[in-house]
Amino acid sequence: MIHLYTDGAARGNPGPGGYGVVLKSGPHYKELSEGFKHTTNNRMELLAVIAGLEAIKIEGAQVTVVSDSKYVVDAVTKGWVFNWVKKNFKDKKNPDLWRRYLSIHTKHSITFQWIKGHNGHPENERCDELAVEASHGINLLEDHGYLA
């Protein structure tokens, strides 16, 4: 069982942003983060999930994604994203990232758990720190999929 904790942040929304990820499995622990010049909070929330899933090397892993993003959790658990893809994401934001998520989500057995953000959950708080820190980085990346 792998626990994937995620958070995204953007200053200005849109503005500089970043994501933070904590992966935990038994004694194994890994942190990931990246910062971007111009993006949105929702893009960073979704990219955190994608980056975390892409970091899992063994296919078929049981993964619990823990996120404070209703946007991400509801889109998957309520099946919205699967309807969006049928309509080619017409009038939906972030189709590039949703397509990327859909390309990897079948590689694992994934469940999503929503938690309230900024509520003292240690891994969520750490992900928030990583995301905010990444958004303040010097060599921020271009978010090529962001469309204003």
C-alpha cells in the first residue's frame, strides 16, 4: 500500500505556483516538488497527483491519494473526468493534465481520500510547504499547458 499525499499552490491564481508530494510506503518515504512561472492552483493540485503516480515504478500498486482538492478528488470519484473525455473536454479546463492523468490511472489500483487543508494533517502540511517553497523558486518552469 502506497500513500500519496499531494498539494498545489499558486500565488495570484494565476501566478507563480508549485506542487508538493509525499509518498509513503512502509519504511519508504519520498518528497517531490516543482515550481512554475505562471499557472493556477487547480493545475498544481492535479499535477501533484500526476507526478506522484508517475514516480511509482511498480505497476499494479495499491495507492491511496490523499488530497485537499475537491476539484481533483470529485472529478475522479464522481466520474466527471470520464464523461469529460467522452466529450473531448469541451469547455473544461486543464485537458492536457486530465489526459495525462487518464494515461496513468489504470496502471495502479487507486482510491482517493479528501481531507480538509490546513487542518494539522502532517503530510498535507508538508506538501503545502513543498508547494509554496517551489512556487518561490528561482528557476521556475514554464507551464506549457496553461491557457489564460
